Amino acid sequence: MPSTELIVITGGTKGIGKALVHKFAAHGFDIATCARNPVELAALKEEVEKTYGVQVTAKTADLSQKEQVLQFSDHVLSLGNSIGALINNSGRFLPGSVLSEAEGQLEELIDTNLLSAYWLIRALVPTMTVAKRGYVFNICSTASLMAYNSGASYSISKFAMYGMSKNLREELKPNGIKVSSVIPGPTLTTCWEEADIPDQRFIDPADIAKIVYDAFDTSSRTVVEDIIIRPQLGDL
């Protein structure tokens, strides 16, 4: 039977986000997700509801815009479900270096990759603290751990996301809420669709979804703080 708990997954129409939607729906959880493309959202909703018999709330939102983050969070709260997990997956990659990338690129990626999660956490996690249970997964990157020469602002934003995740873990320990930083290497998503690299060199998004679900499914006395996932042959 479907769970009464809601799993909130941002950026659910592609890549890791889509794999996460399918994984949690397959285990009977209702889903709330968002993305910028309403056509892709409608298709995802229809596919997942038909396949798994769960409810999918799909809202168009550009999470680089604070007001749209808050509109999405208000919509989630209006559903009245308890939130089993918040998975901050929305993100964007733009190539560049500190000295030569376009003016405003850092701000754009901070808004998209960091502040979207920050504002959503502030809006939704208080309901988890009342319930004394729940899970926050922040999708970081191996670029959170090491310099990424051709993606300066991306790496900066992901370092910041990892730092926020670690701080949130400390804050929420007494409240019974788990926090995991998910740190994948190169993954087969649209970011790499123009690259002339065999698919086998990338992580399968379904593998990430499986690992996240398995972490979610641990007992209340256990948390997986950091989940580092890399291609078997190593980073590109």
C-alpha cells in the first residue's frame, strides 16, 4: 500500500532526480517534485502514477528564483502530508574559470546549486523537527571535495553545498532528523550529453537512487553522513 509520507525531490524530470522519483515511488511513497519544464513534469507525473499507483505532485518552478522556491514549499506544505525526506537535487553546471568566466556566473550557480536548497530546508525542515523524524539528502558532487579546473563557480557552489550539509547535520542531530551529503562523480545525465565518452565511464543514475534509498531505509539509530560514489574506472 502507498505510504502516507511524502518524498520531496527537486529537479525530478531528468538524471539523478528522475531516478530518485522512480525509486521512491516503486516503494510506495507519494512524490512532490518540481522542474522548469511543464511538459516534462506532466509526462513524469503520468508515467509514475500509472506505473506505481502513487500520487505525484508536480509543480513548475525555477529554483534559482527565491520566490519560486517559496511558492513550491508553500504548495508542498498545503498538501498536509508528513515529509519523509527532502532531497535537494536541483543544480546546474556551467564551465568556466575564476578569472575568465562570464560576469554573474558565480551568483547564478550559487542561487541554483546552494540557495535553492537553503531556502527549501528553512521552509520544510521545521515540520520534520516537530515530528522528530525525517531525512534530508543534499546532492553534492566530487567537485565539493576537490578543485575542478574547468568549472570554477560550479565547484565553489558545490563546496558551499557540502559545508551547509555538514552544518545542518550537526544542527539536526538532537531532533531525530538525518542528513546525508550525496557526493557523486561523473554521472550519465544531460550535462554530459555532448561529450564523446562511452556511457560505461559514467555512473548510472539508477545506482545513485538505489544507494540513497538504502541509506533512507536504515534504522532510526543509524545515519550515513557522506555517500561518495564514483565510476568504477575513476573520475574522468
